[in-house]
Amino acid sequence: MNGNGAGEYVIDVEGLTKRFGGRAVVHDLTMQVRRGEIYGFLGPNGSGKTTTIRMLCGLLTPDGGRGTCLGYDILTQADLIKPRVGYMTQRFSLYEDLSIRENLEFVARIYGLDKPREAAAEAIEQLGLKGRENQLAGQLSGGWKQRLALGACILPGPDLLLLDEPTAGVDPQARRDFWNEIHGLAADGLTVLVSTHYMDEAERCTRIAYIAYGELLSHGTVEEVIEKAQLATWTVSGPDLHRLAQKLMETDGIDMVAPFGSSLHVSGRDEKRLKAAIRPFQASSEYRWSPSEPTLEDVFIDLMQQSRDNFAEEAVSGGTLS
Amino acid sequence: MNIGAPHRAARPGAFTRFSAMFVKEFIQLRRDRVTFATMIMIPLLQIILFGFAINTTPTNLPAAVLMQEHNDITRSVLAALRNTSYFRFVIEAESEAEMDHLIRSGEVLFAVEIPAGFERAIRRGDKPAILVVADATDPVASGTALAALQGTIERSLERDRVIPPNREDVQPFEFRQHRRYNPAGVTRLNIVPGLLGTILTMTMLIFTALSVTREVERGTMESLLAMPISPLELMLGKITPYIFAGAIQAAIIFGCGWFIFSVPLEGDPLLLIGLTLLFITTNLSIGYSFSTVAGNQLQAIQMTFMFFLPSILLSGFMFPFAGMPRWAQWIGEALPMTHYLRIVRGIMLKGASLPDLYREAGLLLLLMLIAMTIAILRFRRTLD
Ligand SMILES: Nc1ncnc2c1ncn2[C@@H]1O[C@H](COP(=O)(O)OP(=O)(O)OP(=O)(O)O)[C@@H](O)[C@H]1O
Ligand SMILES: [Mg+2]
């Protein structure tokens, strides 16, 4: 396998598994990311996103599975992968006691850029940090730290970006700028794998994957993921929706109830049973019901609940067996 | 935006990565005010406190005398001993057994035995032996006092015209120290070599013992591990700035030794500098290897002290190396400070040159390579 990322897939992994203390945190994960794609990685907290990303860049050794990253084997060729990957960690991990410029120069030197000083100076300018380059990284606001971290990732000119929740805690305008940059980079041929909790960001991705409890539950374009979920959805509005939501949740045939603006989204995997289930509620004139399209968020919440139920069942059956 | 892409190097070299780490560590060292202040204050405080505390001439050390013969000469010797400020002759022992007991029980630190037939032997020029038993648990004190003892006895015999003055190096009597104690090499001048070894061991170990664990605890290790730097480059980049720090410390201690305590430098200064740098690097490597083994900074500090304590006790700094039991000597041989003390004493006090010190220097080098190997092998390249 001689990797210069020449194949169609920049990331191509199969059956990745990682256990911590006997617990499978990532289980049998298979995914492919194409060159130039912006691949969104979604899932609830603790679902294994960070763990998966770490396995891709050689920071964790998988307990099972195999695959390639940029054409290099993730198990044996991590040293060849690292120089060409920019990994932005979830938690800020540049040096807080170094200034912006010193951090960027450090990165430039580690990756062996010709003129580390010039490269760092250019990056500072492009990041809009000119005039603040001597400020300590630890004194930056959260949003600016994220910007600096992204700048440090891009600085060495990587072929693949692994961004772990790059916009957590970033204001909307900065988030928009950030995504414009990401799209610009992808247009230049960079491949981006980005984890996020924001639905609007998911919708800006070429394709997405949804992971919960270490299992990849769904993947594809946003439309495909919604389509595959086969969810029927109604929107209901009226007074005291909180109480209504609780009642609906206990009703057979309704799989998911989620607030949507000032109304509720009520969804079911079986359209007919859903219709039957909401009929008694429709009788009340207090509430206005209308059929609607499920959103990505509805699908995710449903997927998560589904897998949580499976997970709980497994845990219970495991418990009775032992 | 395509930051840095035009600067992408064709083949990033090991040296640039090493220098990246070097520059970064240097900045961090300089920025950390507390560490920087400690680096200056520790040697200054220690050399001043210890130097003055230990160097002030010890006086009134409890001593016993055993006179196997009573006559004018021996009485004159005893009177002379009483007149020095070094000793306080608390007891005149009746027998050798009693003398041994007094020493062992710690009632006296010294016992002087004047043998039977001393007067006749000395007049005949037979070089009789005066036996001195010294409690070496306080070697600095005993060493100074012992150095004074011989001169005191000689002067008293000269004054009484038992022996001629202006003898040309002919010793009228033999001055025999008890075999188990060997305070001969321990003099005031050993404080500086000893402190040099102690301070460099302690501070160098702590500097690097924290370096890897600090990256882990601050979370910067995750980025660092994702970067294309090898464990060897990382280690060398982390160690090198502290060689400069160690050199500054060593210079401070040498300077104090020279100007305040008038310690001589008999041997080659360049050799001393070279081997001091080797010793510094060895300690840094050991500290770094702790850092790769320890789980957090606290553990790293504990390991440092675990290593530091035997370095003080078993290196020949506190107690004469030759007087230690065999097992303790073996441990001592595995400590860099043991070899460094011999090197510094050799160069500063005895004017030793490199051929005399091959063994010690070679062992320092060996210890350094072992530590570095452990560090490289133990370095966790993943977050598992
Ligand atoms: N080093 C570790 N040792 C033990 N357990 C770990 C370790 N790292 C992660 N885990 C566990 O693995 C699970 C997945 O963690 P991971 O960080 O991959 O989740 P995530 O999807 O990134 O979550 P978030 O959205 O909160 O960032 C969690 O339950 C976490 O507790
Ligand atoms: Mg995470």
C-alpha cells in the first residue's frame, strides 16, 4: 500500500473497534470519506467521535478493524499519516504560555516549513490576528483560541483536516466565517472530517455520519439520512405543550416528540400507527395539527432514542444473565 | 485561505524538528518565572547556607584519650590537645575496650590512643603510631578536626624539644586512623564539589521529570503526538535548553566556591566544564526518563526525590564511600553523583586529568545512555 492518497477514499476504515476497560467505546465502525469532501461527524456526547478521530490519526491504537488514511495503513504507518494531517483537538491543545506567533512558529518548525517565521507571519495576517501576535494563547477568548487552533492545523498545508468540534463555543458570525473557510479549503482539494453538534453545520456538509454508543447508525447526504429514517412527522402547536409532550411520549405508536420552535414535532416510524395514535389528541380544538417533513434533528433524536433502547435492553439482559 | 502551503518543505529534516522543540522549550523555560527564580535561588541559598554552616570550623568535638604510658611527653601531648579548640577531652579511657565503647555509643566523636613506649620510640626515631579513631558520621567536622590533630601534636613535641624543628618532611610518628573510618578525603574543600553534585542533581532531575507529564496534564500532548516528531527528537529538544540552565547553576556554584570559599582548582578547567556538562545531561536524561514513566507531575516529583536521597547518602557526599557496606557501594556506583564527586574532587583538589577519570566519565556516559534508552522505550506514542 503506497499511500499518496491517490485512491478515491482519503479515509477508508472497516470494523474499527476501541475498548476502554472492556467497554467498547467504538464498535465495528466502517466509513469512507472521499477526497475533497466535507464529512460531518455527529452523535451525542460520549458516542465515540473523538475516539474515532484519534484512531484515524494514530493517537489511539484500534483494538479491532483495519483501514487506511490518505492511503496509509492506520495501524502501521501512523508516522506517514501524521505529517499530512491537521488535527484540531476538541480541547485547546496549543501552548497557553506561548504567544500566538510562537505557537505558530513552533508548528511551522515541527512540520519542517522552509521559513517558519514568514509562514507564521502570513498565517497571523490571514487569521486576522495582526497586532496581537505577541499575546499569550492562554489569554485569548474561546472563539479566538479556536481560530488560532484552526490556523495552526492549516499552516503546514495538510491533505486532510480532522476537526473535533471546531466551533464549540463560537459565536454565529465567527461560525459562519469558519465554515466559509472550510468550504474554501475543500474547494482547493482538502478533505475535511468535522465533528459537530450543530444541525445547521451538518447541513453544510457534503455527507454526514451519525454515531451513538459507538455504533455508526446512519450515513449519507443529509437528504439520504432523513429519507432512510422513514420517519412520519406532524407538527402540533397550542397551549401547555410541555404537558402534551409527556402524554404523547407515553402513547403507543409515537416514537419521538421533540420541541421545534414554539411547537412540537411528533414522529413515528410507522405512518399508520402514528396517525392512529394522534387521532384522540386531534379531537381537541385547543391544538392545531399539521403534517410536516421530519428535520435532521428529529431523525437524530429518534436514532439516539432507538439505540439507547437497544443499549438499555442489552444491559438489562446482560444483567439478568450474570 | 491556504496558510503556509507555499512554504511546504520537500523534506523536513530531523534538525528543524529538534530546533522547533528546542526553541519552544527555551521560551517556556524563560516564561516560567517561578522556575527561573528557583533556578537562581536554589544554588545561591544552598551554597550560602550550607557553605557557611558546614564550613565554620567545628569546635569542642567530644573526644577521649587513652594513655598507655604516663610521662612528661605524653602529658605534654595531652595538654596540647586540650588547648586546641577543636576537641573537648571529656574522658580519659582506661582500656581499648572502653575507648571502643565510647566511640560506638556516640559519647565521643574521637578517641586518641598514645601507645606504650611512645617516648622511647620517638627519641630513637622509630616512628611510633598514634591511633586515632574517628566517628565519621559527621565527616565534615571530623575531617577538619583530624587535619588539625597531627599538626597540634607535632607542634607540642617540637616545643618540648622532643623532636627537632625544621625536619625535612620526616614524620616523627605515624598517625594511624582507624581502618573503618576514612575521613582523609573529607575536608572543608569538599563542600563545593558536594554541593555542586547535589544541586545539579536535584534541579536537573526536577526540570525534566516534569516536562512530559506537564504536556500530558495541560492537554498539549494530544497535539504534540499528532505532529510528526519522533520520541528522540522530542527528548533531545526538551533536554537541551536545560543544559544551559545547568551550566548557569554550575557557574554560580564554582564562582561562589572560588571567591567566597577559596576552593582551589588544581586541574584543567576545560575538563571540569566538559565533564560537568556530561553530568548535567546525564541527570536531565534520568529526569526525562522519570517523566515518561510517571503518570502525573506529583509522581514525577516523588520519583525525583526517591532518586535524590540515595544520591546524597550513598555517593560519598555525606559518608565516605569506602566506609559504606558493599551493597550500598553498588547502589552508589549506579548514581551519577558518585562519579561526578570523584571527578570534581579529582580535578579540583588533586589535579586529576582525563586518563585518571576515564572510568568515571565512561560510567556517567553509560548511565546517560541507559536513561535515554529507557525514556525512548517508555515514551507513550499514543494516548492509550
Ligand atoms: N482514555 C479513555 N479512557 C477511558 N475511557 C475513555 C477514554 N477516552 C474516552 N473514553 C470514553 O469513551 C467514550 C467515548 O468518548 P469520546 O470522547 O470519543 O466521545 P465523543 O463522541 O467525542 O463525545 P463528545 O461529544 O462529548 O466530545 C466516553 O464514554 C468516554 O468516557
Ligand atoms: Mg469528543
